[in-house]
Amino acid sequence: MGMLDIFRRKAEPVETRAVPVGYTAALMAAREGWISGATGLAELTAAVQMSVGLWESGLSLADVTGADMLDRRTMALTARSLALRGEAVFLIRDRLVPATDWDMATRYGEPRAYRLGLPEIGGGRTETVLAGEVLHFRIGSDPAAPWSGQAPLRRARLSAELLEEVETALRDVFRDAPLGSQIVPVPEGSADDMATLRAGFRGRRGAALVIEGVAQAVGAGMHPQLGKSPDQLSPDLERTLADKLLSIAKGEIYAVFGVLPGLLNPATTGPLVREAQRHLAQWVLQPIAQLMAEEATIKLGANVLIDVVRPAQAFDHGGKARALGAMLQAMATAKEAGLSPETVKDALGFIDWAE
């Protein structure tokens, strides 16, 4: 060994670890989804707020059995939180206290403890509780983060961005564009007369108005005597297809929330309105209610049932009446035939009429 080798630092060995492919990316994506999941896009549009309102009305109207804590106010809060945030958390005390923010510890993907931020008028406070003391409703959960939910707008971010951009652009046009303004040629006059004329027109004819002298108009090839019409400064929105894009974007948002776009069609009739109500209650709100009922059953220790379809009358009234008539006729026929109650019950169970 040479003299200089004593002062040379020995290179550290390279540590190699076996990491599943894509694990870091999946973890970062899950973390990003959790951080950004509290906010969505297009929340200020009427399309989103109408859809959220239908969720609120549907769940607050639901029949809740076995859980007095899930009153109508709590159900409405849950619906709005699920629609805009994808999850809702309540602390179980003598009543359900909504949480504004939360963090949790998990095991096997299931929450075991929560650190909740509770709202107070003088400023929120934090409380650490076990999972059994918390009702945690969530929809749209990802396998990478099954302990959190995703709002419909977060799952359809591109459509939400389209609606937001179109409505923002239309708002800016009607706020800033010189609607109704024209370039009008007038006879030549003194500088003071022209300034007075411009000031007089500006307040009456739009946000921006340009007054040209006749000489300038002739130079531009638009002399009034040649039959030239004044130049219109209003933007031509028809060529932008803004109306069609806005209708398409709204329809996509309605579909994301489970609202049939035809419900908002001006030519909608009664049957389509009823079908839209049935679709929203049966295919969107009732499955969410079933998830909520399972969570409440586990945490509250009672058999909780939540029914959205019956209070919303989201069923075919004529079909129900015909079914009832057929059932009564079948029972009368069974009684005349002397069938035992067990046989009749088995037959009703075969056609899903057991309950």
C-alpha cells in the first residue's frame, strides 16, 4: 500500500433493494389523489350544483331504519360531501359531528385510528379517536388507496375542465367584449366636438366604440355613400360552436352524477322525467345508501337500512299496481287450490316476492 492510499477514502458500497415495479409511482399517485381529492373542478357551475342538489334531496328524503343519528340534516351533509369530495367523515358522540379534515393510520388498507379536525365557530380543534368511533363514507375508492374516496368530478377531470373552460370563456366574453359596439363614420369636426361625440356614444352603445371621420372611412373603403355597413365589433360566437360545446360539457357532467341529460332538455316530457328520477335513485343513490348502511351497521351496532327508492317514488306506479293485482289473484287461486303456506312462500321466493 502506498503512502497516498492512507488518505484516500474508501468508496461506500452501493446498496441495492428489491422494490416492486411501479410501487413508488403508485404510492405517489395515491398521495396526490388524497391531497388534491378535497377539491374538484367546475364546482361553481350550475350544472354541478344542480346535480349535487339532486343528491342532497335524494339522500335527505331517504327512509333510515335503525340509526336515529342519521337524520335528514346529516344525510344532506353526507350527500354534498360525497358529491364534491368523494367521502364524508363523522365523529360518533351523542350525535354525529362532521369532520372538516382528517388523517388516519391503516392496517391492511383499513383505517385503525383517525386524527379529526372538528369545526368550531372560534376555530377548529383536533381530536384523535379509534376507527370504531368514526363513520367514514366513501365512494369511488381506488385499489391503491381503498381508505379514501374520489368525487365524480375528480374521476372525470377532463370533462370537468371542459365545462369550466367553456363557461369561463363565455363569462369573459360577456364581461369584457365590446358587445353591440360599431365603428361609425361621422362628418369631420373639431377635436373638441369629436371628443364630445365619442364620450356621448361610449356610454350608450357598448363597452368600446370607435368613431371615425369620413376621410378615414373613405381611406378604409367603407364610405357611407357606397352602401358599406358599419363594422361590427361584437364577437361572432356562432362560429366558435360555444353553444354546442356547452351543451355537450353539461351533458357529460350530468351523466357523471347519474342524472340523465335528457332531464334538462326543453322538450322533455313526463315519462322521461320519471325515468330520469328512477335512474338517479336506483342506479346511483341507492347503491351509495347501501354502502352507507353497511358502514353504519358495523359502527353503530344495529341493523341499519336506508331506502331511497320508496320515498322518491322512483318506481313504475302502474307496474306496481298490476303486480299487486296479480299477487292477490295468485293468492286467491292458491287458497282455492288448497296449497300450503310453505308452498306459496316458496313460489313467492322463486319470483323475488318473498319479502
